Amino acid sequence: MMVSAFGLSGGSRISESLCPADFSMEEEKQMERNFKGKKRRTLSECAGFSLQSTIAKCADAKEQNDVSPHFVKSSTDKDVKKQKSELLPCYNSSKSATEQAKEISQDDDDPKEAYIHVRAKRGKATNSHSLAERVRREKISERMRILQDLVPGCSKITGKAVMLDEIINYVQSLQQQVEFLSMKLAAVNPELNFDIEQNFSKAARVGTPSVLGLSPVFSTPYAHYPGAVQIPSEMIVAATISQLSSIAQIENMWDEELQNAIQMTLIPPQQVNNSGFHVKDPKVL
Amino acid sequence: MNSKKKRTLANPNPRNPMQAFHFLRSLSRINLSTAPFHKRCRAIRRAAYASMARSASPNRAWSHAVLYQLHRRRRRPVPVQARCKTHQNDALRRLLPGGEAMDTCRLLEETIDYVQRLRTQVKLMQEIVDSVKDDAVHEEKRQKEEN
């Protein structure tokens, strides 16, 4: 039986009773050491290791559910110690092995489906508030990690405050880029026609929009994002506004002449292909 | 900004096509209109944010806030009540549309989504500008060779 494996002599059979796939060799050895030295304390530590992975794995294997739910249920350290003491026959042999196995497996069904159980780690506060608090903190740190990957140049930052500043700067710079680009597009646009249908149905070839004289304008320093530098957007914006408005006037003159030369512009396939957009990185980022 | 919802063809990159599609549609419509420059600017900017918000999954709070702002033509929603924490997350809340009344956890989720879409929007607009610029350069060269 599973419970008997916890006997002092059955230290080698611990691996069979518990979910074998989850516990590594080190943990097993640690558990063997447990029953020789300090049994209860380090066992709870080992149980805390592969906590949530065991939920998924042990949920399938019905035979192994007898013992592993102990490590899955949300409980405090004191409760675990009490349960362990019940299991360890040398300490408390009041309950029979089958009874313990039954009451273990009964509790197993609902909790594993309802929500993720959090196990109070050793040496930390164990009331429900701090457990929830810890879950929340872990969620936040997980999201910060995702953001760290998103924001360029933030792989080395360790610290929420600095990371937040970086994120804020990045979002601001992106928003400024949108404004800047929308101005550019407004200047460019009267001659552009997009054929949306063909755009999305087949590989498109590039037409020839007749826009002239715009290339010198767009050599203005593009707002990119190097590290934590704030972009002096007002200067750039003011400069381009004056330039673009003059260009727009020139465009109006060209309009009548270029009307006949305007063709349908199809967006090049690199905009809508699978691998994302082809970006000239020094400019944008 | 009342473009019809249209199902795009199957594409392995699910988010980008819808965003690009909405934006390009609005852009073409803006092109055809004969508004002055600054109005077109603002219209394009609104189209950019609208395309971002429309292609967002519906449980994103920021998309609703953006669309609400654009629809009502209001510059900033003015929520003074829902000031949960007045410390580090403040600036981020102000940046994110609709970020005032959210707890930290959700705020970070929304910024992740927002940043992703902003990035694709910027890339998209940059691509358009680049393609136009390249074509302009080619056009110039061709005309010079002709002359």
C-alpha cells in the first residue's frame, strides 16, 4: 500500500508511491534523508517544489492520486504536518491505511478542477490574505516579465520601478511615432489608392503612386527609441509641419498633371505576410 | 470610421491582417476626401487608433475606452474618482486609454496588449510611408532618365 511506503524501512519505495514523473532524483534522496533525520519539515519542502505541475499530471493517474493530493491541496504547513504525521505509521497509527487513502482521494475531485491551489511555502506567512497577495504578486511579476521582452533594451533591468519607467517611455515614444507617421501619411496621401480586396487575396505587386518631391522631406531625423532618452518631439513635429505644409501646396499644383498617371497602388506583400513586418530597425527602434 | 466588419481570409498571423485591413480602408477613405492637411492628419491618427482598437479582442478594456473617446470626439475622459493608487502606476494609467480605473494586475495586462498593437501599427504606417517613398524615388529616377 502507498502509505506503508512512508515507513522507515520503505524509504526506497517512496518513488513508487509518489508521482514518479514529477519528483526528481534529488527530491527522492531528500525524502530518504527525511526519514532518517528531520522527517516532517524537509518533506513539506520537497512537496512544495513541483506543486502546480503535479496538479495536471497527477490528475490523470488515478492510482497515484492517493498520496499526491496531499501535495496539491491548499493547506498551511501545520495542516500538512498533521497529515503527514497521520501517514507516518511510526508516529500515529490510529487510522488504517485504506481509510486514509479513501479520504484523500475523495477530496481530490473538485479542487483540482476549480482553481489553482497555492501552497504556503516554508517559512512564509500562511493566512489566506497573504496567500492571495502572493498569487497577485506573482501575476504582476509574470506580466512584468512579458513586458520586459516586449520593450527593447530592457533585458538587464531588474526592478519594478525602473521597468515601469521604461515602459512608460516606450509607450510615449510609440504614441509620438503614430502622430508623426500620421502626419507623413496625410501629406503623402492624395495620390494613393489602395485596393483592399486584392491586397488580401493574392500577392500584390507594387504600383506606382505619383508622388514626387517628398524624399528630401522625410530625411528628418526619425523619432527612434534609444534606451531611456526622451524624444524632443515638439521640435521634430514643428519642423515637419512647416515642411509638409509647403509640400502639400506643391502637391496641389501637381494634382491635375498627375491625375492621368495615377494607377492603383497595391501594397507590397511584405506588409501582410506571416513573418510580420519588414522594419528598418535603426529607424523605428 | 464606420467600416463594415469583414472576414479576412485565413492567415497564420491572426492579429495583423485585421488591423492592417481596417487601417488601410480608413486611410483610403481619408485619401479620397478633400479635407485640409491638418484635418487629414487628425483623421489618420484617429483611424490608426480605431484600427488598433477594432482588431483587439473584445475583453480588452482599453479598446473600449479608445473607441468611446473617438466616437464621442472627446479628448480625454475625465475620471477623477477612480484613483486607486497615486504612486508609481500613475503615469502608466494616464498613458493608457481607460487605464484610470484598473488595478495593477489588469493594468499591466492591458499595457501588454496595447504595446503590441501600437508596435504593429507603427510598423504598418512606416511600411506604407516607405513604400511610397521608394516608389517616389523610382519615379523620380525614371523621369530623369526620360528627360
